[in-house]
Amino acid sequence: MLFRVKRIAWNVAAVLICVALAVPFLWIVLESFHGADVFGPAFSAFRPTLSSYTFVFAHTQLPRQFVNSLIACGTAMLISIPVTTMAAYGYSRIRFRGRRLLFFGVLVTQILPATALVIPLYKVWSLGHLFSNLAALGVSYAAFNIALGILLVKNFFDNLPLSLDEAAILDGCSRRQVFWYVLRPLVTPAIAATAVFVFVNAWQDYLLASSLITSSSEFTVNVGLYAFKGANTTNWGAILATSVLVSLPSILMFTATQRYFVRVVSGGVKG
Amino acid sequence: MAAAALWIGPSYLIFVLIMAFPIAWNIIESFFASSYGKSTFVGLANFRQIVDSGQFYSSFLLTLYWTAGVFAGQFVLGLLLALFFNRKLWVSRYIRPLILIPWAIPGIVSSTAWVFLYSQGGLVDQILKPFFTTGPAWLAEPGLVMPAVIVAGIWKGAPFYFLMLLAGLQTIPAELIEAAKLDGANRWQILTRIELPYIRNIVGLTSILGLIWTANYFDGIYLMTGGGPVNASTTLPIWIYNTAFSDFNLSEASALSVILLLLVLLIALPYLLRRRGLDAV
């Protein structure tokens, strides 16, 4: 009996802790249904309304910016999937000279912060007339995420026994056939997780998009939200509704794959 | 060798195009000053100008302040959460996504949420009503802006420490803790003598990555304050951004980027060396 009470108490405490931590976000979700009058009393006369959301869809550029973000993030995903899978296979299965050095280079790219690269990229973008090019922005997103993908997928390749490759080669497979027909299907979960991480990381970016996208018709959701906030400082209803809409894709995708996240960042290290 | 180039090549092509070449070019340009499209070699003049400006030391100290405050808060909060959730709770799988929300949402959204909370008559003022008749302007007071953005920064990143430290704690054999309890160890002793030493590798990796990300975190400050009021929250990354895109001084911004890059590589060196050992290519 006492044991059961204790167990219920722990579960209740867990719920309370999680809700308390989420309050800053839950609060804006709640207020986004408050209409224009967000600073009114929160609970006393709360009649939920969708007016902030209908306003956002009817009077802001958000739908267009969603498409822009999808183009940039989609490009990043499409590029990084084959590139990381191939490189991960290379590091895991091929012994070649300079392997350690090249892999060290991959680790260096993992810690390079966008803040140190935004000026260099700005110059290269002006050299190549790449401003406001969503696909080019996507390529830069890919670059910042390839290391994460390589680490994750390589970890999966490393856990596949070499006897798989050997058996397939004995049966007459070439290296490429071994990769495509034998190993690739077995690392699909890692590839899927990589795709999600690239997407979520790219979806969160503000810094690169704000400096590499100059024309407002190509703004991504985050740059668009900041611009809207600057121009409509008092329209909190629309600002909050946009914030909630912009968050949904990354919340849904990240929670679905968070267990892989630990695995890749810790490199499968135990303890 | 040729086979390896085929597999590794595409990733390096992107690294060179998006990282190595821009960085190299930027390093070269940091020794030049350009005006009206003409650039002249000026040696270390850009760097000297940065170091001589009063902004350098204040930005450097603000970056340290921000990084230390956010890191300490995130680590403690993440560790407490990990210790709490390191047990079997049937609600865990349903509510854990709530903990991950701050980490999953874009920086502009968390910044917007906190600007909203800190606004006049916002939630923070409501909660503190017993203590203030009218709340201070949290983000407009030079003395309050850093603590205010640090609280928001802690909230945003704590889930990362939670995920990593929980994963580490779950690898500790239960017998180890049981044995310590039988020997009469209290909770604090178990934490500091057994649990933390057991997961020291994860603690180390998490801390170094967290420190680098925090020191370079841009959205969490810039989108709340723009670096203000009067540069009171201008950390190095924000200084770079404002130098380039508000003052349009690209030469100085280049030199600043070089300095930031060197600092990052310096902090990251232990991580890189350790990580190379762990992945054992």
C-alpha cells in the first residue's frame, strides 16, 4: 500500500516537473488562442479563439515562408543523406592512408560554430552571387550537419560484422553491390535519424538565413518571424501564433528520434 | 586509395566549399582593409583596432559571464532532471517530450516566448507581483539584461544535458549503487563518489560541446536584445554580427571571426583529442 502511494507520488511529481519546465512554451501556446487581447486576464474570461491563426494565414507571409524553409531544409536533407552514408561507409570499411587525419577533419567541422563562419560565407556568397538562393542556403546547412550524420551512420556500420561483407563478396558481389544491397538496408534507421536531425537543425537556423537571404520574398520562417515581430511589435496574438506554428515541425520530428541523438553525440560511449 | 576518394570525396568537397575555402579567404582578408571596393594590405591593423577598442574586453568578459552562467545552470538543472528520471515511471514516456520542447524549438521562438514573459505585465511580473508594484524592464536595464537572458539560455539548453546525463546514468550497474547504500553512503556521496566518476566520459564530452555551443550561441541573446541596451549584452558572436551588418565594417568583422575561430579551436582541443580516441577509426 505504502509502496503504491509512493509510486503514484513519484509519477505526479514527474508530471508537475515536466509541465513546469514547459511553461514558457505552454504559456505562448495558451496566449496564442487569446486573440488580440493577449495581456488580458489569462484565466478569468478565457474564451479560446482561432482569430490569431486566421490572421496569420490571411495577412502574413508565413505560408510562403514555410515553403521557403522547406526548400532550404529539404535541400540540406537530400544532400546530406547520400554524402554522409557514403563517407560513413568509407571510414568504417576501407583502410586507406590518411584515414585518421581525414576523420579528424570531420570532427573539426562538427565543432565549427556558424557564428565564426557567417562572415566568411557572406563573402563567398557575394563572390558567387548566391544571396537569396534557398538551395545554396540548404548546401550550407548540409555542411554543418554532415559530421553528425557521419558519426551516427558510421556507428551503425561499425556494429555490422565484417563477415556480412565477406560472405557477399564470396557470392560474387562488388564493393558497391555489398554497400547497396547488403549494408545499406541494415543502416536505414541511422540514415532516417540523420535525415531528421539535419532537418531539425536546419529548421532552427536564424543566423545563416538572416545574413545569406537578402530578399524578403525568400525569407525562411525564422527570419520572417523576426522581421514580422520588428514591424508589428504590438500584434502579440499573431507573433505568438506564428511562433507556435513554426515550432511544430521540429518538436514533432525531434521527439520522435531523440534516442538516436544521444547515441550519436556520445559516439556510443558508455560511461 | 582511389576507392576511398570516391566514398569520402563528396563530404570533403562540401567541407572545402562551405568551410575551408571561406575560412582561408577570410583569414587572408582579415589582413586587408577595404574601402570603396579597393583593398589594401594593412597587416595587423584590423586586429589592433579590435584590441584597442574598449568593446573587446567588455565583450570578452560578457561572453565569459554568459557562458559560465548558462553552463552552470544547464548542467545543474540537467543533472537534477536526469537523477529524477533515472527510475521507472510509467508516465515517463508520455511526458518526456515536454522536457525536450525548449531544445527542439527554434531560437527565435524561445526568444519570443521569453521576451513575452519578461514584457511589462507579462508572466514574470505577475509571478513577482508580491515583491514589486511595477516590475522592472527586464531586458532594458543594463544590470538586469544578462541575468534575464541567462535564465532563458539555461531553459533552452538544459534538455541536452538531461538527455546525455540520463543516458550515462542508465549505464551504471544497479548493484554498484546498492552496495554503496549497504555501506551507508548518503545520496550526495553516491552522486559525487560513484555516479559522476562512473559517467565522467559523457560528462566531459557533454560539457565541452555544451561550452562551445553556449559561447557561440547567437539567437538566444540577439533575438531578445540585439546586444543592447547599449552593448550590455553584446557577446563576441553578437559583436561580429553587428560589426558586419549594422556598422558594415567587413574588415573588422573578418578579423573578429578569426579571433573567435581561434578561441573555439582552443576550447575544443581536449574534445577533439578525446573524441579521436573514442571513435577509434
